[in-house]
Amino acid sequence: MIIVLVNPPFTLSECFRGFARVGSIQQPLGLAYVAAVLEEAGYNVKIIDSPVLGLSLQETVETVIRMRPDVVGITATTPTFNRAISLAESLKKVADIPLVIGGPHSTTLPDETLALSCFDIAIIGEGEYTMLELLKCLQKGTSLYEVKGIAFKERGQIVKTPPRAYIDDLDALPFPARHLLPPLKYYHPTPSAYRSLPQATMITSRGCPYQCTFCDRSVFGNKYRARSPKNVVEEVEELVYEYRAKEVRFWDDTFNINRKRVLEICREMRMRRLDISWTCLCRANLVDEEMLREMAKAGCWQVEYGIESGNEELLKKIGKGITLQQIKGAVEKTKAAGMKARGFFMLGLPGETEQTLRQTIIFARSLKLDAAVFHITIPFPGTDLYLSAVSSGELRTDLNYQYYLMFGSDEVPYIPKGLTKEVLLKYRSIAYKSFYLRLSYMLEQLASARSLKDLFRYLLGFITLARIE
């Protein structure tokens, strides 16, 4: 069987709008993991990463058809779901091929997804072994009821099979099939998220035990599962020697949940003398001086923190489980260890007011962060925030999923009571400009540039932010 896995086409301007010049485009690791498991089982697998190849909808369809697939798999997040629909509808017009959709959106809303005639089967949850079993069933012509973790249509009705257990032994998974993707040099992060190119991304754990109301845990769940330090560093080694990566960005929801594991990963990297820099996302209340020192020694140059708000009450409302003092301490310790600190903030949280918006901006400026990202809050399907926003009537029903963008969109799906779309957009602009366009900040960042390339990306970022409305 020939299996074609597709990342549907979208452009940086569609995804990032006013932030397109500093937008990020990264390897679709979900597809690459599925492909690796299928290849290991003997299937002929191909991946079409339309966004990085710059393929239009029609070009993507033509590329799929030329490959003569027996099954097509499409991935979609909520913002790209409409693009997945367009692709599936176009494929259905020219070929009778089973179309399987996976990813966070179909996992969360399988009934809504399969109500559309263009999709045949939806994968719910982790897709690697589910897709493998599904293909075996399709190949043998046996009942789809045998496959756990899917939804499909039968006699006009949507059928959901029992959920699949989470993959406990992540070391058993092969490394992502990056050889099926375009070379790393075609991918790029946002300017504040890298030091050296090409940068690769990795996932070393799955599942998050924390209960933030805005976070979608539908695919990986709450159960924390982690790869062994040796297995993690072996993939880093592959990235360095086989794919010529100069930097790795660990995309775990929270890299530092297990302190002992973090220290072992750092020591393993140092023992193997890997010449690579890296970044990760950590929880502020779980870092300490020793951990940060070891991370820096192992090549970590920047730590990212989900800070969300400068108001203590709002942090409690969203179940963040950290305090402003812990955040401040984490940033100070990170800087003291010789690394940069990058913070993520959310504007328009439940209960937000103009006063709390101002508090968040002031807090962000006070932290001496090297970079800050200010998202307007989006209640993604599958989150507690989505359910409460629907219940309260604060979720706009006149917008489709293409507006569920955390960057640059001029539309706002979720507006807390007492605020307006215009107020939220205004404060996002104020937040970026007041943080980045401070003379002292600009001079400090320009002075830290290690090359003309560094200087150029800093200037590009400043120019882009200065133009935000």
C-alpha cells in the first residue's frame, strides 16, 4: 500500500497576518512520527508538507494524485481545519481514496468533523499505532470496529470505537521520519526563538498533569509520559550528524516536570560532547539554580515560560498554579545562569479588564525578559475555557475556525464581558510596542548580537512590531 500523509496548504500571511514577516514554520512532527511507525511496518509512505513547499491547494491535490495513494491521511489543527476541508473536498472530486483526518481538531470534535462528507475516518488521540491498525484493517477488508481510537461513518451514522490507551513506552517509537520531509534549511522559527540555523524541533515527553483551563490536552492527555534521557540524546545526535542541525527546540508542553530527568539529559549531552544549542519551555515553579546551571552547560541558551498574566487572581482563575513571585524568581535565576528568558502572555483571559491588561504589560516590562509574546486568548475546542466561553455566550458564533489564530488576526473569537474586540486589539499593540520599542531594550538586544545575521533578525523584529496596529 502507498500511504500519503499531508499537511494542508496555508501561507504565513494566512496564519500570522500582520506578523507574517516574523512567522514560524516548523516540521510536522506528528505526521513524521506516524510515517516512521508505518515505514517500520513495511508500508510505502510519503509526506507532503504543503506550507513549507509553498504548494497551492491545486498543486497539493495534483501532487497527491501523482503518488497514486491507497490511503490519504490529513492533519489539522483548529486554525487549519478549513484548509483541510478544502483539500479533502478537492481530492474527493478527482479520486475515490479513503481520507483519514487526525490531529487535535478531529480528536476533540469527531462528530462535527465526520458530519462533513469529505472525511471518511477520524483518528482520536495519538495516531501512530491507531493508523497502523487502521491500515491493516483496510488492507484485509476487516471490520473497523476492531480499531480502537477512531470514528467512522456506517449507514449514515457516526460510530466511535473505544478509546485507545496512551502510549506508555515512548522509547519504543522510532524517531520521526524526517527523511520524508524537506531539508531542515527550509524551515524557520520566529526571530526571537533561535540563535543558530538550521533549527530542529523535538518532543521528549507527552501528556501534562497540570490543569490550565486554556490548554487542549485531548491528544496526549493528562498522563505524563517521558522518553529516557539516553533515547532523547540519541535523537539529538541523529539531528546533529545526519540532518546537520545546529540547534534543537524541545517542544514538550513542560520540559522540566521531572527534575532528575532534565539533569540526566544535560549530563548525557555533555558526555557525548554534542556541539548544539537548544531551548525549551519550563514551568516557573519547577526550576532551580542547579537545574538551570546544568542546562546552560549542556548548551541551553534560552528558557521559555508560560507566564500568561500579571494579575494573581487571573492566574488562579485559569488554574495556572504559579504565582507572580515564582515567575519573577524563575526569570532572575535563568538570567543569572547565563541564559535568555522568553515569556508568553495571554490578553483577554476570563475576568480580564483594562486594569488587568495594563498590569500584565507592566509586569512583562518589569521582568527583564529578552523576548515576550502577547497572544489574544483563544478558547480552543477541547479546553475548559472553550466550554465556559460557549456557556457564557462570550464565544463569537459568527467566526469560523480560520480566525482561531493566536498571532496577528484582526478578529477575536473570544471577548470577555466588559471588553470589546477593539480594546483587546489596542492592548495587544500597546503590549508589543511598549515592550520592544524601549530604547534601553533595543540597545541591549542589539549589543548582544553575535553576528550580522543576529543584527538583521533583531532589526526585522523591531520593524515588524513598530508597524502593528
